[in-house]
Amino acid sequence: MIELLFVVCLSSEPASCRDRSMIFTEDIGLMGCMMGAQSQLAKWVETRPQERIVSWRCKAAGASERSA
């Protein structure tokens, strides 16, 4: 499974942000996630006009984050 991670902020309060995610259950792979993410995020934000997406990325679901 692939996870699409994204950060959303309130349009009226740009400093008020939170992390969100979507899980792709189909076997699309990381490249498929990268190619399809923008359309999925556009659908998500259509129903939430008070929020805006400021960043996003794809990763394998359950993969730990590397610290620098």
C-alpha cells in the first residue's frame, strides 16, 4: 500500500496547519501515487474550500521516517 501525505492550512489562518494522509489500497506503486496525487488532492480540496494544500509526498504505507 502507498500513503499520500499532505499538509493543509486554513486559508484564513495560514499558520494553522495539520498533517493529513490518504492510503491507496490498489497496487499503484510510488510512481503511480506521484502521477495521480494532484487529481486526488484536487478532489479532496473541492469539498474543503476553507483549506489549502501546501505540500504533499508519497511513501510506502507503514514505512518509518528517516531523521537527518
